Amino acid sequence: MGRSDLLVHSPLFASLSAEERSKLERRLVPRRFEKDEYLFFEGEPAEWLVIVVEGQVKMIKHSESGRETILSTFGPGQIVGEVGVLVGEAYPATAQALTPTTTLSLRRDEYVQLVRSHPDLAWALIEELGRRLLRAHETIRSLAVEKVERRIARVLLRLASTTGERLEDGAVRITLSLSRQEIADMAGTVIETAIRTLSKFQKQGLVETREGHIILLKPHQLVVIAEELQ
């Protein structure tokens, strides 16, 4: 995806005119990150807004014991680090490349100036932050009261919605190659429980693994589990 296409399709920049997008493109700084390389660390000054062009990025927090929790993942066209940039302080979490990743970065002062001068862009940002806040509340509730099976089903469905590729037989292939540990981190559980749950799903014919990628064979059944509709 080229810079122009990326800005046109991004809900945070779509309201800009073609001339304004052209000016913005010239201010964007391209960067390349290898798998597992860090884009920025929690606590660092939030000086750059990061737009993912290619690849996948995860936002993570570490507990005092060193345990990692994956807060969310971001793919092409999505923006990372906007909360810290808007507040003008530090990044609230760490961003790490899940795959080889290409980004475009915009300096904080330039982004803030853009938001202040374009009400439509500011409103789009508010809507995006609202959606993320709702997802954060759902995650908190899930970790507090929901069964592990439900949490892992939700993780798989969320990944399918953001990185999924529909196959001819109606199954959905998660294009992002994730380890069982990463799935456990996203669901807020331990790896042994994640392995046990995924094995159960596989025995039930709901999922399978092909060439390192998880395939959702019966996404609708996972929705039933995720929403406790049984």
C-alpha cells in the first residue's frame, strides 16, 4: 500500500483534501523493523505517531515479574502510539514488530497541529479512541470474570477480523503466525491453559494448524463460545 492509498483509507486522515494529504506525505518518515524489533518502549517520550504500512505490530505491557501481556495488535493502515502523542508525555506501552514491518512516522508537533486545524480529523480520532476504550473495557471484564475458553475464542475471532483470510471452504486463515505463548498473553492466561484449550478446539473440529498458521474451520461455532450462546 502506497502512502497516498494508506492516507486515503485511514479513518484518521481520510477527511483531508488531496492537497493536504500530499503535504502530509512529504513529512512522513519511513522506517523498517525486523521481526521482534521494538518500535518504541513504554515510558519513552512520545515524539512520533506511527502508521503501519506493512507487517504486524503488538502493543505490550510487562508486569513487575516480567510477564508480558499483549494489549492489542495493529496491521497495515492502523496507527500506533497516538495516546501518548496526544497527551504529550510518554508512550503508555511498548510496541514490538510481530513480523518484518514498515512504518511511516509523523512528529508529534506536526500531528497535533493537524488535529487542531481540522475538526473532522479530530472527531475521527475521538471515535477511534472511543472504540479502543470499549475494547479495553471488554478485555478488563473478560480477564476478571470470563472463562478461558471464551477469552481464547474472542482472541481468535479478533485476529481473524484484523488479519484473517477467507478460504474457499468457508474457513478463515489467520495470516499472522503466532506462538501459543503469544495467544496465551493475549488471552491473559498461561501457556499450558492456552495449549489445552486450543487442543480442545482442534478435537472439536473448530480449528486446525496448517504451516504454522491457525485456521478457523467453524468461525460461527467460535462466536457461540465467545458470546456464551450455548
